[in-house]
Amino acid sequence: MRALTVGTVLLASLAQVQAATLPKSPAQPRASLPNDTSSCLTLTPANVQSQGGCAHSPTSRQCWGDYSINTNWYDDTPYTGVTREYWLVAQNVTMAPDGYEQQVLVFNGSLPGPTIFADWGDEVIIHVTNAMQDNGTSIHWHGLRQFNNNEFDGVPGVTQCPIAPGQTYTYKWRATQYGSSWYHSHFSFQYSAGLFGPIIINGPATADYDEDLGALVLMDWTHISTFNEWWWDRPTTGPPSQANSLINGTNVFDCHQDNTTQCQGKDIVGQRFEMTFVSGTKYRLRLVNTGLYSHFRFAIDGHNLTVIAMDFVPVVPYTTDSLMISMGQRYDVIIEANAPPDNYWLRPIWQRSCCDNDAWNNTLGIVRYADTNSSAVPTTTNPATEYKSQCEDEPFDKLVPYMPLDVPAPDSISLLNLNYSFVPMPAGFLFTLNNSYIWVNFSAPTDLMIHQQNTSWPNTGYTPQKGFTNYDAIPLGIADQWVYFGLQDLSHRNRSHPMHLHGHDYVVLAQGFGPLNDTVNLTLSNPPRRDVATLPLNGYMVMAFKTDNPGAWLMHCHIAAHSSEGLGLQFVERQDEIMATFADPFGLENTCETWQTYWNNDEVYMQEDAGI
């Protein structure tokens, strides 16, 4: 531990092998976990294991051929010679995920979208077609480091122009990490309307298990447009309470709470999520919080959880009766089916002190033991429902990366003070970092400006005709240097902020409530590493990362309303090297030309929010 030394730096406000091609992803919705886990098992690394080493199996999950859980994946990744290829179509459809019919945005007709599977080291190609009539889009591959691959990070206004309606854009990346995540639109609020899906990259694990159940996707759900909710949020202190929650795209809804035409004459609509356990089996479950405004404590009645990974980072296993999961975060857990055969509630428990839901006590799934052959409603209870509501991460000392990495002591730390301000509409209320906010320009993304050697990063100021642009770019020019940032919440708005960094895992050196000052101790010996960590309400977080990945990398709050309110910035890392990492810089220009043709206007696209 080391005492904190704080130095203030203000934000710069202006600153192919086709060896194993997969078929096109199916378009049917998925309302439960994939019980046919062959989709996972067929992707185990036969090609890696043939090189020698130990086999990855239910009794040797730490193995991965010539690699293992001890391999430093930041420096060493298998070359599998395998390319996985997917086709995704973003579209407007009418669905009733919880029995309440409404317009949603989805990939391939499915909520969540199709799972992207790969093995550690595979090349992945995804063709994304925008079939929405009135929206651009871009797709971000959440948590993927995109090492020397900023080109395909998928952020409109930063790494690309939006994909125009009717157009297709192809993303290419290598699975240099392994674990659980998700892909989602990074265009305004689109992902909270359903435009997302899971990512599973198979690799070694820190504990043994028998069966991989895949992703369990948790989210809140609204019965009005999230874009309309954006306007609700403008003059008020926060978004309205959400109508419901979904577990892997499904839930029930009590129509007694609603008198709209979708509910008239109805009682309970929809279907609960269910999964089946076989006694004596150890299951791996991949928890993913894709919510708009949903901080959960996850638990399964009568069962403990053994945590083996946070985000894309394997951890020293620890056992708990429940765990905290904020927006954008992922946890991989092992659950042993060792309870008396029965039916049990699966509970994502709302943390109502930081976010609320009209149906907060309806966020429930069912675990049924095959031995019981019963369809009865569970009657089980869980002490976790009585725990104090918290807007925090898992306890700091539990999150110990399995592969240890130490961090050098900082000479100084750059402060990022979170506050808020009011500007003319359409922005209205904005969150700020050091009195600045991000408001991207869809037609002039950061990487295009770098390609065209136009990098003044202007804050244009607001005009009714042109809106405004604020790149909010911080230059990081020195290679392989540790940079340190201290975030502190001075807004007094009683909101926590799950902060997501693109292009890197970052280390969390300190995290807590109250002021950030010299009495705060830093954890430099193997601190938690992840890509989303929570800045506590009215608190602080000290983070650091190494400048080893050239690119324009967004950092933002993963509460969709907050990022739309400007709560973010971008690190322009090793600017002079970024274009050398692009496979096709002129493809960037072509996408922007197509977008501008669609917009058919010389003016700045009139965004209603920050655009990210």
C-alpha cells in the first residue's frame, strides 16, 4: 500500500484463413439458457490441444493445450488458424419479451441477439447490416482490448461514422482475451431498446466445472421508448422508474399495473426464465448486466456462487451467497447443484437506493432440479433479499486477479472531477469531468480527423443550426507509460457511475466514499483489473492503465442516460501511430461518405444526445 499523492491535470477540452466458418446466426428469439451446450463444447480448442500440453476438460479447466490459466494473455495469445464469421442484421421489430407488445430494436429478430462464440486466439469477422429505417448505428465489442485494432472498436464519432440505413459494415478482431462479454450498439440509446447480444470466448478457467450454461443476460426493461425517456431525464433529477426487467430476454408482467391497450382484459402475461439443474453437476454461468439503469445483487436460493472471473479477467476463486453486478460488468460463477431437489428462485435483486423499477420484486427466474419433475412455483427464500441496498462493486479485497500484475507507484495522479452543468437544449442537463463533457460529431469521428491531419479537437459551441461538437480528447503521447487518474464525484446527485474504458483493462488502485485526498492508500500489488468499475456516489476511484495500445479510446459511464448526458471523454493514445494500425484507412472515409450521403446535409447531424 502507498499513500496517495495527488497532482491535478485538467482535461484537454479540445484535445484469411477460412478454416472453420460458422453458418449465419439463426433468427429465432431465445427465452432461456441454451441447454444444448454443444454450441459451446464444439468450440473447445482441438486445434490448440493438438500442439501438446494438457487437455482442457471438466477436471482440468486450467489447461489450454500449450497455454494455461497462468499465461499472460496481454503478451501471449494462441494462433489457432481459425476464423469465425457471423452475419448480424439490426432491425426494428414488434416483440413482447415480457408479454407486453412493443416496438424494439434487435439483431436477427432475437432478444438478446445471437451469441458470438470463439476460442481464445481465433479471428472473428462480423458483417453488420443496418436494416433500421431511420437510425444509423455502430457496434462495440464490449471489453475486447482491440490491441492495435482501434479501427474496429465501433464507436460513432470516435472510431467511425455510423453505418447508414441499408448499408453493411464488416468488423474484424482477434480474440486475444477469453471469458464473457457482450456486443451492443454504441449509437445513443439503441442497446437499451434491445440492440445487443452475448460474447463467449472459450479459454482456461481458475476452477473446474462440468457444464457451461452460457450467458445469463440481465437488464431492465421499459414499456415506452428509451429515447422518450431521454427527454424525461432532461429537466428532472434522473430517469423514470423502469417498468420491468428481463432475464435472457424474457419475464412476466402483471397487467393489473397497466391499463394500456396491450394489457386490457389480461392478467399475468409473458413467461419466466427457467433452467434445469441435475443433482451433483457443477455449472458455469456467465452473468452479463446489459441494463440501462440496473444495479443488481445476484443470488440463487439455496446455492452458493464461486466467482472465477470479473469482466475478462480470471480471479482467484472465492465463494459467496450473492454478488453485486453493475451495468456493463460481467461475472463468471460456478454453481454446484448440491441442494435438495426442488424448485428455487433465481434472483437479480434490485439495489433500489441507486436505481428503481416498478416491478422490482418481479425480477425472478426459476431453477428446477430434473429429479423433481415439478412445475410448481418456488417457495424458497434468500437472506440476500434483506441485505442493505448498495450501489457498489464486489468487495475490493475479494477481486484478486489470478495472474498477478503489480503497478509502479505514481509520481502524480490526474484528477477528473465529476460535476454537472446546464446548457441550451437539446443538451440541457450535462454531466461534466473537469467542467467539460463529450458530444461527438457523427460526421467527423476522431480517427477520421487524425487520418486527415486535422486534430485541433474543437469545441464548436452551440448554435441552433449546427448543434455543437466537443471531442473532449486527452492526448497520451508517450508509449508504454503508466498513466493514473483519480475520479471523484463532486455532484452530490446521489448516483454511482460504472466507468467503462475501451481499449484496455485498467487497474483499480483505490475506491471508496468521501473525498480523494492524501489519506487514501493505493493498492499497487496485484490490484483488481477490469474494464468496468464503479465510482461510488459522492466518492472516488483511482485508476491506471499502460499506454501500450494506440487508438482513440472512449471512457464513459455505462448508465446510458449518463453517457448520453456527456459523461465521458476520449484518450487519444499515441496519435502518430494510430493510422499505422488501420488495415484500411480509406474504408473509414468511405463509411463517412456513405453516412453523409444518407444525411444529405452539409450541417452537423442534429443529435439529441452526446451520441455515445
